Amino acid sequence: QVIIALSEKSRTHIPYRNSMMTSMLRDSLGGNCLTTMVATVSLEKANIDESISTCRFAQRVALIKNDAVCNEEVDPKLVITRLKKEIQNLRDDITLAGREVSGDALSDEELLMCREQVNKYIESSDPEETLQLDADFR
């Protein structure tokens, strides 16, 4: 009954409590799990009814679609600490590149030099041309 109810998308109630097995397998059957169905059948003539029943059950289980999502709890303090370290590393990288982090605007002389370098780069026909900036640019 549970397997049939899970395979029907229109059902709102799933009778997990009808069986001890389905009650214990509740998360695996219709919850947040990736589940694999393994059906074992017998070729003996005496077990043919049981084998057919097992195959039908496995076929119904194959119709069930679970959308498993990774459960992850994130500690806000750890996230803040990680982000602060990342900010510090980025600041260190900027400092290593010869640039200071500041809110000051470029001076007129620095702006002029920057414009000249950009214009030289844009007007160049050489595909290997690179934009050369001094280490004192912020």
C-alpha cells in the first residue's frame, strides 16, 4: 500500500504505519534518501509465485521518485571566521601586488599616466601587447 501510494503523485496520505517494515523504512522510501532496490528471485518452479510477486514489487518501487537534498548545517560563527580570513587574504594579495587599499582618489598626474597607458594599449596592433602599470598605482 505504501509503495503504491508513493508512486501516485496525487496521493496526500501515505500509510507508513500499516507495516513495521514501511514504518522503519520511511526515510528511505519517501524521504530525503537515495534508495536502491535489489530484488532476488528464484528460478525454481515451486517459488514462481513468490518471484513474480517480488518482480511486481520491484517494478512499483522503481516508480517512486525521491528528491534527495544534502542536509548541511552551517555554523554562522564559522562562516564569519572563514569570510574574515578570506578578506584578509585578499588584502594581503593586494598589498603584495604593490597596491594599498585606500579610499583616496588618484591624483591628476596618476590619472593622466593611466590614460596614456590605456590609450597606448588600445591603439596597439600587437596581439601580444599587455597593459603595463607601475607598482605605485592604487
